[in-house]
Amino acid sequence: MSSSPISKSQKHQIRKLLDARGPFTPVKTLTDFISQVQEITNRWQEQDWKETECDEEELLNDVRIVGQVWFRGQSSSDRSLSPGLYREGTYKNLLKQTGSPAPDDDAETRITALFDLEHEMRIDFTTYGRLLNPANEAKSGADWYFLMQHHGLPTRLLDWTTSALAALFFCVQKYQRNREGTETSPETKLSVAVWMLDAYWLAHRMSDDWSAPLLAWAADADRYIPPLEELIDRNEDTRALFPKHAMPIEPPALHPRVAAQEGRFIIFGQTTDLLDEQVRLNPLKDCTGFEELRLYQIGFEIDDVDALLRDLAHLGVSRRTLFPDLAGLADFVTWKHLHKVRGYTL
């Protein structure tokens, strides 16, 4: 299903649309965070309803309502949404000389080098990983690609989740680990961020062919994750067919952790940061402008990390529930009995 005709829409860069919004006041409590998530989600769904209320072919209980909004937690409020393969540190590790990339290393040069790096890592991971895949978790090339991401290799996949609280947990935990060993006063405020994205809306506004995230086993997914045989035999020709744009994609159910975390992904083509993408925005019916960008960043100012993690645990979001294995359980038990508890002020 295609979006409105391009002639009636305009392309807008996501980063510029975000900058036009200006800074937001961060929330400071879990209650305020949940309220803001609900307010934004309800607003987006109301807009969907208004767009389709006159369409008799639309189902009343559209499946988009559940799992439509995705979340990503980041340990800082920096506005960047790049996958591991495209981050600056990955490319620096490929350079013969230490330091920043040379100015004459243009974008195309970097992308080619990073594609080749990913190709070599896929070969190694798939070749040696077959001996470590007794449960036959990975069957297709796409399966192996998602397992690479799951086990920490840099890929063109960017992690998201359909759980707002899980996203908040991940960014708070990562920020806490980054600050371990750093002395801070009780008055220090920690700032993290959770991104909200209407994944179905993004797919619809990025492509004429899709109104929902890609499926990992769909034919179009092969353009993003070409079979290794094609890359080995026809590397340059296959690489030239890589899509330019990023797209939301539903992962295969390969691992209990991915399922427990309600994991979703955005897979990148040649664009290295989602914020540098352009989306087609439809004009409003009252001709006062264009529809809202359905990508939002919620800042969260924290004064007690352990208290927030404890509140999340009370709501069923913890290492034990998000990492359903013995390692996750051991981490949770250690935190539960050894985390610092700040005294109450009477």
C-alpha cells in the first residue's frame, strides 16, 4: 500500500524537523515518563484513526495498534541514531594510522570499507558459528545476521523494543555502567533518553512499497541482507544493489532474550544515521502545514539510579525478566542484594 502521492507531499530531513522542535524539558519520575509515552502514543493513534475512519476496508481493530510504537533507550540525549557498523569508532579501527579519519575519506569510501568489513565478519561468524549452533537456532543467512547483532558484533541493525519500560531500563543500566568508578555527589543528576518511533508510519513514509516493517524472510529483506554466496561471487554488483534508506524490520524469533525484550530493529542501507533520512510528510487537511514527525525523544533526569531500577523491578522489568537465562538471573540476584540504598529524609 502506497502513501499519498509524492506530488502532494514534501520530503523533510528528520534531523531538521527535530531541531525545529527545540529542546524538551526532561521528565523526572517514572509516572511522568509513562504519562508522556501514553500521551504521544494516543495522539499518533488518534491521527491514524482520523485518516482511516472513512475507509470501509480498514478493520476496526487494526493490528498496527499493538506493537506499532517502538522505543530505544540511549545513555545520553545526543541526537544520533546510527547502527554499530556505522559509528565512528568502527571505522577508526580500520585505519592504519591512529586518530581521526582523513578528510579525503569521503562517505562512499567509508561505506565501501564498512560493507567489506561486515562481509568478512559474516563469513567468520557463520563459518565458525555452525559448530556452536546445536539447537539449530540459525537456519537462513538472515538468521545468522540477527544472531551477529545479538552477540555484539557491529552490524547495520539498530536495536529497538516495543516496551517503553524495557527501553528505559537499558539506557539507565548502560549509563550506570559507564559511570562505575566515577565519584558523583548525591546532587548529581543523570540524564538519559528514550526514543519513540511509529515504525509503521516510518515504513509508510520512507517507501512506496511498504506500509509496515519488513519481514526478515521477505524477498525485499534480501536486498539488505544478501546471501553470502552472492557477496562472495559478485561482491561489487551485489553491494551496488544495497538500498539507500533505512527500514524497520521484524526479527525472526531466534533467541529467548530477543523475545523477552520485545526486540525490533531498523536495518540500514547506505544512509549511516536515521536522522539524516528524509521522510515524506502529508499536508494537513486545514492547509496549515504538514503532519507531525512520529519520532520523539524523551529525556529522563535521574537523581537515584538504583531507586529507579528498583521501581522498574517492581513493575517486572529487570535483568531477570529481560535476560531469561542463568547469567541474567545471577546479575539480578547480585544487584538485588548488593545495590546501594539511599536513606530517606524525614
